[in-house]
Amino acid sequence: MKRLLPLFLALAFCFGLTGCLSAEEQQDRKLALELVNGTSSATYALSTGTALEGQPIYEDNSGLIVYLAGITGTPRAPQLVLAVKNGTRHDLSLSVDNLIYDNWAADGWIDSYTIHSHSAAMTTISCDRSFGMLNLSDLHTVSFDLRIYDDHSYDTLATVHVDQFFGDPDWADETTLTGRPLLDSHDVQIAADSLQMKEDRAALDLTVFNQSDRMIRVTSTNVTLNGTPVEMLFWSSVSPHSRRRISESILEEDSYKSIPLAPEDELAFRLQIVEDEYLSTLAEVDVVLHGTDFTAAPSADTPEDAADPAGSAAAAPSEADAAA
């Protein structure tokens, strides 16, 4: 009887823990175990019908399995569905880096917190809202780095790189850079897409093509609106061989309040490209833009200097050319 007592207490603890879970949490745990074990009939697809085949993306001898169940949502707001079985003695957490769809980089976030020892959970990887600015009609590729770490010590237990092609097998990436050119080097190209009021805020939108082998970061300094200093801090990273759409608000320097923007207003700033790890400057250029620069494309007979919205920006030599 004494030998059975520890077993009885352990079982009582497990049943008590399960009893503390909500019905939704219990269902998620059951679904996660079924997906990991290959006994679930659950299917996931984008609103377009495009689906990503479920598959394990990490498994080790400690009892940890991460299963990529599929993709849901819309092409503007996709969600990757993960099932995690944590059979280890550690409480674990997940984070995602370098999330890229169809060569477009996005900030990714995971909706779960702690995945407790000897438990299972469902979780999703979502994109930041700015990804929706791309207005993509469908998705075909995804890649990301998944970090698995101890929830208490924050020590990394594993890092997994996932690279998947799905959907139309004949899809080919034919995206080209449009907008007003600001920088054109061998490794990095940047164009301004719009300067206008968006949802009661003044904003500048840029598109960045990073064709280099390194992570870069786009920054801005010395920002003025009609000669008055304002706040517009670009601080966005772009993964190697990917591109990114960036939108940044223009705010009052002291109060950080929104600024009304007229088409004739002049926005000036220094655009900098830095290497992400060491923050060394790769290129920089002085930019001058007006809202009217984006109302119509320059005509064929427009003088060359008038057609350049950034003044000397497009023609200015960059250190990136030298570094290429």
C-alpha cells in the first residue's frame, strides 16, 4: 500500500492539473497530441484555398516535438499553425525570427507563452499589421527561424530553420521595385511609395530590396517637415535576399502628436542603411520629398533634375556601391 501511495498522489496531481484547464485548453491539448501523433483529421488553409501540408519540423530524444500543422487566415494576415508536445522536464517558450512570405519580410509573433513540462499546446505564428499593406492575393512560400528556449533560464535549447514552398507549383516571383527611387546600389534598392495622410496620421511608405547576404537595418536621422524638426524614426530590419514594405508616422518632435500633412509640404531626412549586427553604416543619402511627388508619374519630357523626387538622392554615390 505504501508503494502505491506515491503513484496515487502523482495521478491525483495530473488529474487536478487537467481539471484546472478550461474546456478550450483541454481541446487544444487533445488536438495538439493528435496532430503530433498523426491521428487528427484537422485541415488548415488560407482563405484562397491554398494549403501547407502538415509535417514535423523538430523532434529530439527529450520528448519535444514541434509540428507545423498548416496555414490559415488571409494572404494579408496569414497564420502558421503549430502543435507542440513538450515531454521534457522544462517549461518551454517559443519565438520566431526572419519570417518571410514570398520573399517579403515581416515581424512575426507567437500567441503562446509558457508550454509547461509534460504537456501539449496549439499555437500560431502571426504577422504584424504592416504586412497587410502589401495586399497580396495569395501566398506560395514561407521561411522562418523558430527558437525554442527554457522559460526560466532563457537558454536556447534548439533553433529550427523552416523553408517551405506550397500552393501553385508554377508560381515565380516577378516582383519589381516601383515608386520614387531613393537608393540604387548593387546590394540595396529603396523606393518611396507614398507620402500622405493615412488614418489621421502623416506617414511615409518605403519599399526596401535587400539583395545582400547580410541582415540590414533602415534608419532615418535629421528629419524635418518644412524646415521644422519632427519625429520619423525608421528602425526596420530586412533579412538577406528579401524585401520589406515600411510605413512610419511623422510626429511632432516634443509631444509626438500627429501632424496634418498637405501635399505641398516638404519632408527632408537622411536615410541610412546599416549592417544589423554591428550597426556599421553601409550607405546613406539625403532625401527630399513632397506629397505631390506621388500624384502622377514623371512624363517623358520632364527635365531629369525635376523628375528626381529626392534631389541628389538617386544620383548620390553610396558606400554600399563601394562595399558591393
